[in-house]
Amino acid sequence: MAMQLDQVVPFGRSLDEYRAMFSLSPDDLDSEIIGVADGPASFNAEMQALGKRVMSVDPLYVFSAAEIERRFYAVVDEIMRQVEETANDWVWTFHQSPEQLRARRIQTLMQFLADYEQGKAGGRYVIGELPRLDYSDKRFEIALCSHFLFLYSDHFSYEFHRAALFELLRVAAEVRVFPLLTLALKPSPYLMPLLEDLASSGYQCEMRTVLYELQRGGNQMLCIKRAGLT
Ligand SMILES: C[S@@+](CC[C@H](N)C(=O)[O-])C[C@H]1O[C@@H](n2cnc3c(N)ncnc32)[C@H](O)[C@@H]1O
């Protein structure tokens, strides 16, 4: 089904946030990375500015920069109003306040938009969607997926999550997913069955506590790789 822009919350995160959410080391940042569901994150743009190459895949990239920007400004006030109303559901350490969060989301969007058309032409922003990716087996060293899998457990089924994770593991040697909570701040009901499923298929899964927590209780990242690999 074609993506409708009015169903998307075009909020993106920065390189600093990706580094913290995924515990990315300097060596990790030098590896071949694919960011799936990267949306309007500035991760790709900031990595490019550092001379590192990231491939970002998202169905959002069917839209132009102007369309994505219009959508952001159509929803930002309402989303920030909801955040302020539920201030206790959020941890104000990485971002110090709702005002700072808003300013940083705008800054992130601006960095993304400034890089978007050029990055699309250069093949760094690719239209695509889980659970099927157009890449050969093990094309990447690390696949990152932030604020999509598990978070939208009420919208996407267990089978979708399973197929998506196995597809990410097909194209990358290691997969990292953050957060593991749903939008309702509950652990995803899919997590434990998927960990069993992955373990019985020969994968090693590790839940790591990371130095990023905005959703209260959401400071865990799932790292998956083939058992036996270091
Ligand atoms: C909340 S945004 C997260 C953006 C970015 N990862 C970040 O954390 O800043 C969720 C993204 O998931 C994307 N998305 C929706 N359906 C998808 C699918 N089937 N496969 C991959 N991405 C999808 C949306 O377009 C949106 O950009």
C-alpha cells in the first residue's frame, strides 16, 4: 500500500542520539551501516559530513523535502503539546526540557533536509520498506532500526516483526534495534517470543542498557548476530 504522508510523524534523531541509542563505538561508525526506517533523522547527513557513508532506507523518501517539511510543521505543535501534558512519561536528561526537545527536532530536520535531495541523488536515501530489502546477503556490517520495530507493535503484527528482523539479519551481519517499548511505554509483547525464535534459529540476542532514555523505561537496545561471531 502506498504510504500516506499524513500517517507519518516526521520526527528524526541526530547522530548523537543514534550513537547513544545504539552504543555506537568509533569502530562501529567506520563500518558499513544501513539505517532502516531512518526517516528524517540527521544521522546520515552528519555521518556524510564526517566522511562516513550510511545507506538510509525508508518509504518516506518517496516524498520531496518540501512535503516532509510541511508535514513536520503541521504536527509539531500538537505533538509537543502532548509531550508537555505527559511530562512524567519522559526522562529529561539527554534532552533537558520539552522546549529543548522541540528545538533539537527542528535542528535535526533542517540538517536532514539540507542533505536530502543531494543524498537521494547519490543513493544514500533509498525508497524501500520492511519486510523486504533490495540488498544482497550480508551487504552491510551493521543494520540499525530506531523508533520503528517494537515501538509500533500495536500497528504491525508479530509476523511482520519476525520477517523484518530476519530480513535485516539477511542483509547485515549484526542488527541493532531501539527502543524495545511500545508507544504506550510497555515492553513490546513480541520481544520475548522473538528472542526465543531467533535463538532457536542460531542467533545470539543481547539486550543492552544504553545511555539514552527519553520514553521513561526505554533505555534498552537489542543487538542480534549469528551465534559464535564476536
Ligand atoms: C518515528 S520515525 C523514526 C525515524 C528515525 N529512525 C529516528 O529514530 O529518528 C519511523 C519511520 O519508520 C518509517 N517506516 C514506516 N513503515 C516502514 C516500513 N515498512 N519499513 C521501513 N520503515 C518504515 C516511517 O516512514 C518513519 O520514517
